[in-house]
Amino acid sequence: MTKETQYNEDNIRSLDWKEHIRMRPGMYIGKLGDGSSADDGIYILVKEVLDNCIDEFVMGAGKTIEISIQGDKVIVRDYGRGIPLGKVVDVVSKMNTGGKYDSRAFKKSVGLNGVGTKAVNALSNYFRVESTRDGKSASAEFERGELTNQENLDETSRRRGTKVSFIPDESIFKNYKFRSEYVERLIKNYVYLNPGLTIVFNGEKYFSENGLKDLLSESIAEGDRLYPIIHLKGDDIEVAITHSRSQYSEEYHSFVNGQNTTQGGTHQAAFRESIVRTIREFYNKTYDASDIRKSIVSAISIKVMEPVFESQTKTKLGSTDMGGDLPTVRTYINDFLKRSLDNFLHKNTEVADALQRKILQAERERKDLSGIRKLAKERAKKANLHNKKLRDCRIHLTDSKKERNLETTLFITEGDSASGSITKSRDVNTQAVFSLKGKPLNSYGLTKKIVYENEEFNLLQAALNIEESIEDLRYNNIVIATDADVDGMHIRLLLITFFLQFFPELIKEGHLYILETPLFRVRNKKETIYCYSEQERQDAMAKLGAKPEITRFKGLGEISPDEFQFFIGEDIRLAPVMLDKALMIEELLSFYMGKNTPDRQKFIIENLKVELDRVDEL
């Protein structure tokens, strides 16, 4: 007979604010991570502090924000109004406390829940806030949310504003490291959305004069734009639109009250609908929506009174109303585009003609592909995708909506042995595995037709659910997991080529990674150390001493599932695949994946010599 579990008064606990945040950090900042992904928790902490500074700028107080990140310490300084001195401690340590509950002080704010800086405080092993106003200042220091020091000054010559310093708690954010590329992306979005604002990051200034037009100018190279960027502005709305010559799917950058809504929401859905409706009416043609939006690269920013987001991290807008006496989000965006985009196209006939030619081209390509796409879908069903090629995670198997979750990961592996090891050791709730059969095709210079005709590409596209738009992407992280040998590197390169050729926005938006696995295992009877480089191997040997056992892992299939769980668990090491925006994708692929050229031969020889010299030094 099973013993009944005791349930009485001793089982009931009340957590204070900091205990709850530390016990359930995902409720407040999304996923944790180690800094290898743009939506990892350490960047959310930075964003929460920055949001308060931005709100000051929006309210007309302080045109400059200074950010310093040195090692693990973050310092953010604004020159706004400063926190009221008698509330400095409360604002960062009492839940549901803040000025944004008073619409007289903050009208269209990002942070409305009174949680942001409290989460930063609770999840930092060191946190300091200092406010200066009216020639006086107040400061407070905390450790993991516990107040450790408080100071008030009646006189100070410091400029007004707020300064926050913090060090994320390493016991929560394991092996974390700030990547400047992700911080820069965050900063650039802020300046694009707030012309006139200057942000100084580690001494470098960021400033935008043209708002979302500047964002698109950086997102898509001039030579890849089908026509000059359409830039439209109105009350509480700003839009930038162009079409790409090379990419196939849709790309959207959407924002609400300065918040980058990476998972879209009601405003992005309304924007997509309104573009189709406006263009159909302008040309008086019932073009297919997919033909109109194919290859579009665009951005939209709106400001909403008291927006409702679908999570504390504010990545998806749930609001249907603009607030006040304004109409619904859908009606507001539709009316704006119907008026402003229609007027622009009437005044700029060259752009209108180029756009129509693009739509007609997309229509021809879609009709040419229709038969192939139908056959490809049938082949995907016959291949029994979810049982043979894809071992899905439970979140998708149990959720009929199949929406992307920030925690979900798809590992793309080579061969049955590596696939088997990862499948047995993965977190079945959030991690899925897609196994490749042989080496993928070099897709450089090929058309989208090949994606449907090639079985591996067709099944991979189906697994990711990205045929129409990456809005439908089922996994937040796509991880290439190949052996650390020549064949593994080649497969890795071919997969990156596939994504660059057909789905570059997956890389632009930070969804693609390389799995780093150990090259060596160094152990004795008491301790095992996994080493990811020759230097780590030497350090491990020195630490363990007395001739430890050394194993060189030649392939992922050689790593047992019992060991593999350490490499894809909370200590997972991921190297993000990043795209240098100064390079055009066509030029990049042509150089590395096109026909052999003397320039590429020279590049290989020179870099091979550098690598051999480095190995000799080791």
C-alpha cells in the first residue's frame, strides 16, 4: 500500500518578493542562458534598466544615456529626472511600486508592471542604485535583493539622473558572458526608435536621425534593395518598407512603445494585413497575399496607452486597442497605411512600378512551384517526418498551436550515432533532434525550387515550419551539431549556406548556433574535466597531475548519452552564427561557396599558414 504524502500547515510557504524572483526567474525575464543568445536573461536585465532611462527621454528628460560593461559588471547612467529620493529603496525592492502606475508621470511607457528593476536587483549578487535631483542624492546597495547599505547626501554637484550598477548572479546565470554584438543591437534599436537620443556604450556613441529608415538601411544592404526605403511617420506610428532582391521570405522588425516585440503580436499581424489590402486597392488587383509580401523587409513602431504584453519580457503584443479615444490597433494601422502608403505610391511611380514587377515575378514563381510544393508535402508525409527524421519535443507534441517557445531548441545532427546520443540525453520537453542523411547539397546560386526537390532541405524546412515566414518558426534556437573534423566542418558550412541562401533572417535575428562539444576528456579516479581546447587540456592535466587518463573525442557518436547530457544541459556552450552587416550575402556566398577563384585559394593558404603557426606554438 502506497504511503500517503503528508500535506499540512508545514507545507504552506509564503515567499517574499526576492525569493519568488530567484526561485522562478523565468516568470520575470524569460530564459536564463549564458549570454550566447540575444534573448538570454543577462540582456533582459540590461534592457529592464535601460527601459527606465528611455522612458525618461520619452518624457523629455535627458537626451544621453551612458552604458559601461566591463567583464561581468554593468553600469547604466541617465540624465533624467532622477528617482524621488525618498523612494529610491522602494522602487527597486518593493513589488508593484513605481511611477508608471501614474499616467501623469509616464504616458506611453514600456514598463508598466513595476517589476523590472526589482528583478535585476534580486538576480544580481551586487546591485547599486543612485539618484540625484535638486542638488541632493540618495543611494542604496543590495546583495541578491537584500539591502546592505544606504546613504543620503544633502548636497552634491553631480548632474541629476539615475545610475544603476549590477553584477548578474553567477549561481543563476551559469558561465555567462556578455557579447557586445547583442548589446549593440539592443542599443541601436533604442536610438532608431528615439531620434535625438544619444547612447554611449563603452565610449562609442550611437545616434539616429532617420529612425526606422536607418534600421532598414543597416538590415538590408543598398544593393539588395529592390527600391529605396519607403519611410512613413504619423501620430504614434512609424513604418519603413522595402523588398529584397535576394531573400525569399518575409522579414519584420516590430516595436511597441520602444520595446522590440520579437514575436510580433496584434500590431504586426495588422501591419501584414494592411500592406496587402492597401497594395491590392492601389493596383486594383486581387494579388495573392504571399506574392505581395514575398521578400518584404520592413519595420513598424507604434505607441499604445497601457499596452498588454503576453509575457513579462514583452516580446509579443496582446493589446487590441490603442488606448484613450483611439480606434483598435488593427483599424489604426490600416487607416494609416491606406492613407500614407497609397499617397506615397501615387507620388513615386518608379517605386510603384518596381513593386508591381516584384509581385508579378513572385506570382510566376509561386505558380511554377505549386506542383512541386504539393509533391514535396506528400513526400514529407510519406517520409513519416515526425518519427524518422524529427524527434520532436513535448512542448510541440502536446501543443496543437505549435507556437515557438523561447526555450525550444532543434539540434541538426549528422548520422545515426550522433543523433542517437543527443536524442537519449536531451531534455525531451524543450529539445528536438533532426538527423541529416549524408552531406547537404551546396545550395549557393540555386533557386527556391531546390528546397522542395531536395529531400533533406524539404524535410528540414517542414520541421522548422518556415516555408512562408519565420514568424511561424517552431524553435527559437537552431543548433548545428556536427563532428569537430573536416567532414563535420563541411556539413556545418553547407547548412549555413542553405540558411543564408534561403532564410537569411534566421541568422540576422540570432536563431542559428553551432554546438560546441569537448575535444578531450581528462580524468583520474576522483575528477573528470572536459576540455574544449588544447589549452584547457593542458590546464586540466596540470590540475589533476600524476598522468591522468586522456580521451580525444573524434566524433559526437563517440560521446555516450550519459556524458552528452552535460554538454546540452544548463552548461551548454553555443557559438552564435552572426552576419557582418557590412557584407552583402551574395558577395559572401560567392566568395566562399562559388566557383574556385585565385582570391579564395590565396585566402585559404594564408589562413591555413596562420592556423598551423598557432598549433606549432601550442
